[in-house]
Amino acid sequence: MSASLTVSAAPLPDAKAVELQRAFDLFNQVSAELTQAYAALQQKVASLTEELALANGELRRQYEEKQALSERLGLLLDALPAGVVVLDGSGRITDVNPAARQMLGEALVGMHWGDVARARLEPTLTLGEWQLGSRRLSLAESPLDSAGGKLLLLHDISQAHEMKTELERNQRLAAMGEMAASLAHQLRTPLATALLYAGNLAQPELSEAARQRFADKAVRQLRRLERLIQDVLLFAKGERIGRDVMSVAELLAEAAQTLEPLLKEHGVRLELDDRCPEARIVGGRKPLFGALVALLENALQVSEPGGRIRLSAWAGDGEIRVAVADEGPGIPEEMQSRIFEPFFTTRSQGTGLGLPIALGVARAHGGGLTVRSAPGQGAEFVLTLPVQSHSEEENPA
């Protein structure tokens, strides 16, 4: 666009000359405005070009930084000893690091994580922990994007698990060492009593009825001695738990049926309140059954004829709670901190190992055992066990 153009003409007569002059003046004005607009447009284009260059430079810098960060993250993931698995919204594997490939195999990308987990991972009794051959793995997940993608982190905790097992064993052995004197006392009493009764059997003047009575008493003391030794061995080695899938309702019913003859003999009634009849747990049936029976026997021993024992179970927060409550004299507060100590007992015929063994069984299953009591108001022992759903067993994360 050139500078404004001024056009002049020779004078014309009358109104036509005036009208033409006005047209020329308007043309000159519009031409000047267009020239100014063009100059402003050129200035704006130059400014936008400069801003675009700056923006391109910033974008290039950010891209280079992201590329460098991505390379650093890639190197970090490759060097990370933990396995990293990236899942899309449908649960299919989109990326893995070398540690994950070493754990789970090479051909992982494109496979569904559920298929990989079912084929290679075996659930354990501890939530979030899985068995991979001889390895013990912990599995954690975090959301990756709004489309439902996930990031899975697999960490080998085999050594830590072995150290924990060894520590528990050493703690049991240390407790056994500290209780050696108490154990000797516990063994001496029934042994001396059995020897006394057995010695009386040698008297020739004894009647047959008396001889039978002494023999029965000697046998009872020897059985008590045998039970004590069995409890000591069980406490020392710890209970090996299995992978039995069992119904809580069946476990409660079996324990109640086992105690039924003793309950009738003592005139004590058992009330069963199962509020989770469909619940199932995974673990060792034999040790769990033994722990539950031990709690019921303890409740029976403090119950008076006509009394009541309440056996209840309920679920909540991923746990099953089984409670045994009695109407006995209760446990003084100063004793509640000691009742789970091995060989601590307030009964002359007790071994003091029932509650420690039950606590050990609960802990071996990832749970616990607590007591609530007040003098004169009975006691309630609550066995807590984690619940692992069927879907979690088959498809972790």
C-alpha cells in the first residue's frame, strides 16, 4: 500500500464541481486511513511473529526438558529392583520394567493382568502379599490416569519375610529359656503326684477298688503331664498354618459341638450368634479350631452351673471377629496384661499355655487376640482374622 494519493482537477462549473471535489476529499481521507491501518497491521504482525518465536522457543525448551525427564525416568525404572507394571483401563499390560519381566516372564505386554496373576501368583494369608514360586512379593497399586489405568509395584520381600519368621522363632525360644524354671515346676507337680499314686499301687493290702482308684488318678496326672508337654512343644515350634478355605459358620458349629458334652456336664449353656453366615476364611483349620476350643474351655472353667457362654462372630473392615464371652468373675485389670504370657495361670490344673498358643495362631493368620473384662462382669476374648475375598485370591489388584 503506497502513501496517500492526492488528486486535483481543474475547476468545474456549478454543483458538479463541488460534488466531485467532495468525492476526491473523501477518497483522500479513506486512503489515508487505509495507509494507517496497514502500518498498524504490519506492526501487529511483527509483534505476533516475535511472540510466536518466543512461544516456540519455550515449547521447544519444555519438550526438551520432558524428553530429558522421560529418559531419566526410563533409566530409573530400568535400574529399579522392584517390578513395575503399567495397566490400561481394561486391565491389560501396556509396559513393564526389566525387574517385572525377570519376575513374571518376558511376554507380558498385551496380556491381561488377571491372567498373569492367576497363572503366576499364589495368595497368602497376609493381604497385599503373594507367593511367586519361592519368592514372597508385596503388591501395591496406584491410579495412573482418569481412564482407569493403574501402576502396579511388585517388591520382593522374601528376605524380610524370612527374617520375620526367624525373629518370631527366636522370640519363642527366648521365652522358653526364660520360662525354664517355671516349666520345671509345671512338670514336677503332676509327675510327683503320678509317682505317689503309682507307689501306692505296690501295697499288697490295697483293695481292688482302692487300687483302681489310685490307678485312675495316676493316669489322669500322666495325661495332664502329656498335655503340658504337647502344649510346650506346640508353643516352641509355632503352628504351621495351611491354605484351607473354611466357612466361619462351620468352624463355630464344630467347636460348639465339641464342647457340648462338657457344657451339659457343668450345666452351662452356649449361645451361638453368627452374624456373618456366608463368610469364609483361608488358613489352617486345625490350629484355628484348637484356638477357638481353648477359648471356650477357658470360659467353661470360670462359669458356674446355670451360667451362659456366648459365642459370636461378625464381619467388618475386612476382618472377621469371633468372640467368646463368659459370665465368670472377670479378670482384674492388673492381670490382663499378663494372661497372654506363657505359663501364667490362676488355675491349679492349668498349663498357662492355652492363651499364648491361641494368640500365636491368630498372629500367624495375620490377626490378633484381645480381652475385655471387668471384675464381676465376666470376660470376652475377641479373635480377629483378616478376610480375603474370592476375587482378590484370583485376581490381585
